[in-house]
Amino acid sequence: MKRHYTALLLAASMLAACGSQEAPKDAKETPNELEGTWKLLSGTLIEKGDTTVTDYTQKVSFIKVINGSHFAFLQHDLNKGKDSTASFSAGGGAYTLKDSAYTEKLEYCTARDWEGNEFHFTISIQNDTLVQRGVEKVESAGVERLNIEKYVRVK
């Protein structure tokens, strides 16, 4: 009988040792300052020597939502689709971030020939402003251009 108690006590001790341990109270997880909702203010495209600057505060609205592993973007006209400026586009997918190197893998997009492509950017964040800069290359669409986007964090 004494053996049974000893075996039971040993099994209980082993189970207790396997229990979860709390992280030290002074250990803090570094927040990803990229996470959140961002409103696009302006976009600059440089392609084949031509530069196009778009003000995203006038006739269109564009937001990007970023969580711990994925991003999504939505754009639409500000006239509720009632005139020649009617437009809507959306997309999203997974991303990676290492220091200032930000890579988007576009898995979903209203421009379907853009799906499956990776886009490599450099980002900088100062206060509530995000600047994203990189080359967009989509061979199937004949696109290769430098894209510079300036966002402000949505509060």
C-alpha cells in the first residue's frame, strides 16, 4: 500500500512540475508599432521616368489594417460610387517585418493578376506617420515602379 502512495505522490509531483510557469513580471513583450489602422495621405509612383503623385485626402480614401501577421487594404471613391470617379479596390495577405524591411505577400486582390506576388518595402515610423517605400513589380501586368506611400495612424 505504501508503494501506491509513493507512486501517486511521485506522479502528482511530476504533473505539478509540468505546469505552466508565469513569465517574470518585469519581462515585457515588445509591441509591433506597425500594427493598427493607417490612412493613406499621399502616394508617389515613379515608373519609366514619369512621376505621379496622388492625394488620398480628396476624391478617394484608402486605409491599411495591419495585425500581427496579416495586412489588408481598402480603397474607394468619396462620392459613394455615383459619378465617373466610382472605384473600389481591396487586397490583403501575410507580411513579414524585420527591422525596417517589410514584405507583403499579396494573397487577395481585386486586381487578380497582382495576387501571389511579394512586394519588398522599407518602412519608417515617426510618431503617427508611416512611410513605406519599395519597388512594385508584377510581370503579368507589365508593372515595375517605385511606390512611396505616406500614412497617418487612425486613432
